[in-house]
Amino acid sequence: WESLWVALCGIAAGVVLTAWPYWKLSTQGLDYSAALGENGAQISGVTMSPILYVELYPPHALVIAGAIILATMLAGLYPAWRAGRVDPVKVIRIV
């Protein structure tokens, strides 16, 4: 369960640290007009806007959160499995 709490705290910290940059990039965007020109760039007949905006869809956010939880839980399995196989008496003698 400790790994779950680590994952949830990591997700909360990630949301707090990225909320302002995400809001800024989703409302103002990244301005590439200096590199692409005021009219944007044309690639294969498709004109690309010089200002790129960030979007995050709720289903994608849930997949990201699920992947973080899964990876953290899997990372905590080996140490927990190894600690469960240790004889407590031997560990107390070492300390």
C-alpha cells in the first residue's frame, strides 16, 4: 500500500507543478512565428499555424495516471517480496 500512496502523492505533486504551465500553454500557446513567419509554414500543402496550443483530454489524463500507479506498484513489488522473505531474527541481530 505504500507504493500506492507514493503514486498518489506523485500524481498530486505533478498536477500542482504542471497546472500553471499547462494553463499558459493552452491559452496563449507557443509562438513559433519568428521561425515559421507570420503566416506559418506550409508542409505538403497543409499550412501549419505559427502558434501551437497544448490540449489534454480527460481520457488521456486517466491513462497517464493509471500508468503512473501501475509503474509505481510494480516498482514496489520486488522490495516488498524481498523484505517478506527475510527472517526477522536475523535482521534484528544485524542492527
